Amino acid sequence: MKNKASIKNKIYRKLHWIIFSKMNGRRWTNPFYPAWRHAYTLGGKLRSGGKLEQNGEETDLSNIFLTQIPNEGAGIGHQLANYNAGVYFSSFYGVKYAYPGFKNKEWETFLGLGENEISLRGLRKKGYKVRRLPYYEDKTACDMVRNIIASYSGQRVVFLNELDQFYREQYGVAEYAKRKFNSAKSRSRDRLIYDPKRLNIAVHVRRGDIKVVGAADSNLKKRWLDNDYYERVLGNVVKRLSEDDRFASLTGKKGCRPAFYIFSQGTESEFAGFRQFEKYGDLHFCLDMEEKSSFLHMVRADVLITSRSSFSYKPALISDGIRICPPGFWHDYPEDEHWFAADEHGNF
């Protein structure tokens, strides 16, 4: 689901796209950032050697925060990737994290975002300066950002990452995300349709926003996986459960009868191929289920088969179960015995 962005935000994102995508702005926009100029210019000249001169003084970052405002025009999974980037990079640069707020208040409550966190809004009210950072991707750019942050030593500043500053290894904040989710006040209202005596297997088949694959939009095509892919992965799960003791033990429910839950959008006739698994266990089609409920069930599944979607990747980060993920995804998977990367044929 995409949130309804404000007109102001839509205009900002359009201009941002023109500057940074069409005009390749990452190559030439650094001097337009006040924070960059604060670190790298003094009387209009670059500081010695392109590095910040500290004059032997110890850097004081005690009142410096960093955050990343979620892209309110994107889907929930995308916005959570933005949120995670702010959490990770604040730690990466050795500063504190400021909660930026979340446009969708129902999701904010459901996920426990903002609970027991220092907010960007609160810091603004206290008079903190807010400075936007240029994009950074490689080591040179990261060193540049370290210099920018250090140049504000002893001051009260909140740094904002640029729109959609990318963070590939999202699993780096998995434990943080898991603690936030599991400690959220809203957990007391959770309701599951799973049978605790069954081995509950969730399959997220991304459709909805990418259903029309005949379009020329390559950005949508790279997110599409045919039903055959998911059926092959599920078939391999069933085979591994019966033939691989270690894999079965990892589920925590070795020997339990499986129950299959297909989370997607559409009609049951569009997923008829999954009927073949009824001989192994109960089959449930969870089509057009309320989004937060789908998210919760993916988190609590004993086995989760994700799609090329941040909407199922984020539950995978929080889950304690087995996660089986597709190739060609834009975030990485950790080296962990509960994570499996499938190939194009559904083998893992």
C-alpha cells in the first residue's frame, strides 16, 4: 500500500528526481549543502588536504543526532527501509538516533515506532539545528560525511539523510527491529489464525502493484516472480521437511503436520497450482487480507517464503522462523542457518 503523499511532498519528490536522476545530481550537488560547506570551506577555500582540521581538539558528538525521514509516497516496506537506514547510519557514524515520525499513524502504532525514542520534532522544539547530508555510497563519501559531522563538534545538531539514502544490508538492524516490534504496546492486540499445533508456512506472492507485467516498466518486471517459482520453493520445503532432519529441526516443530498460507491479492483461481499441496497439509488462501494482519502472520510463521518485496522482507528481519528468499532482490540476506537464498528455479 502506498500512502497518500501531500502535494508539497509530491512536488519535492518530482524536483528531487529531476535533479538527482535526470541531471545526475550526486556528482555536482555537494557544494549546495550548507553542512558540506560548513565542513569543507573556510573563507571560500577547501580545508587542508580536503580533510577537516580539528586543531588537536577532541570531537564532541554528545548532542548530535541522525535520522532519515521515510518517503511518504512509497509503500510501507520501502518506508521501513528508510527508517532502518536512519537507525543503522546513526550508529555507523557514532551519533544518536532521532525518530523522524511516520505518516501512517496506524502502522506507527502497530510497529511500535517512536515508543521510548527521542523525536526529531522534539529536538526541533529544543532549538537543535537541522542539516541535510549529501548522498554517500562509497568509502570516500562516508569519510566526507564523518568530516561534516565532526565539523559540528560541541553543537546541537540533527542530520537528515537524503531522500531514500540506500542501506543494502538491512539485516544489520534486525535485532533492533525485532525488539521494537515485540515490545510494542500493540502486541497485546495481536490475533493469529494459525493453529499452534501445525507447522505454519507462509508464502508471500507479490501481485497487486505489479500485476500487469505486460507493461514496459522494467522496474515492475524485476519485482515479478511467476507462480511456478513459489510452487517449486514450496515443493522443496515439503521435500526438505521429510528428508532433511536438520532443516526440519530448525523449524522447531519437527514432525508437525504443515499448514500452508498464501498471502497475496486476487482470486483463488489465480493460484490454483497451490492446490497440489493439499495432500501434505491444510491450505489457506489469505487474499486481500488486511495489511497489518498479513505482516503479523509473516512475522509469526514457522517458515516464511518471501517475494521480491520489502513488504515480506521486513517481516523476515523480525521473524524467528526459517526464511527462504528469492534471487535478484535489492537487499542482502545474512549468513545465518535460518536464512536460505533460493535460485531462479526455487532450489535452496
